[in-house]
Amino acid sequence: MARFKFKFQKVLHARQTVEKEKKKELMYARNLLSALHQEKKRVKDEIIEQRQQFTKQRIQEEKANSWRVRQNYLDMLESLKSAVGNQIVKQNAEVEQKRIELMESRRERKAMEILREKHYREFVSAENRKEQIFLNEIGQWQSINQANENRLV
């Protein structure tokens, strides 16, 4: 039996490689999104802690300068939280785009695999037909040989 060779194997391999790259890109984008969520949580925790300290300081002290410094720091943290929130929105969009790209590359790879399977089935069918023709020829030769032996006897 001849060996099956898929004529588009290089294309299939290239599509598999593209799919692997898309998986890596998606994983990287998700990791970045996770890091942004952790940063936002850290900033929120810092805001809570600073507000608690600000409340304690207000009770203990009456210095307006220290209040202003603490309030400026809280404002800066709120601004940072907002900026991280905006980055999270952008990163979510990027993650979704990477996910769509991965799905498209998977579809392209699957299409090539389906084509390969179809070609393989055609190959097997052709090989089976050749084998059946060969077996029929052997059967005919045996019939001819038996007929010739029967005439000689």
C-alpha cells in the first residue's frame, strides 16, 4: 500500500503555528488584564487604608496642612484607580479581540484538517479499489490456470 501524503501539509502546519501564536498572545493579554485587576485592587485597598488613617488623624489633629496633604494623596489614588479602570476596559477589548483572532485561526486550521481527512478517505478508497482490482486479476488468473489444467487432464 502506498503512503498517504497530504499535499497541503505545509499550509496545515503553518496554520497550526499561527494558532499556537494566537494562544500565546491571548494568554499574555489575559495575564496583563489579571495584573491590572490586581493593581486596581491594591489601589482600592490603599485608598481604604488612607481614608481610615485620615479619619483617625482628623480626630487627633487640627493641622490643615497635613489634612491637605493626605487629601491630595487620596485624590491621586482615586485618579490612579480611574486610570487603571480605563486600562482594564482597553485590555478587556484587547482580550476579546485576541480571543476572536484565536477562534478564527482555529477555524482555519480545522478547515485544513477536514480537507486532509477528506483527502485521506479518498486515498484509502482509491487504494482499496486498486487492491480489489489486483485481487480480481489474481482470481481470474487462477480460474484460467484451473481451466487449462482441467483441459490437460
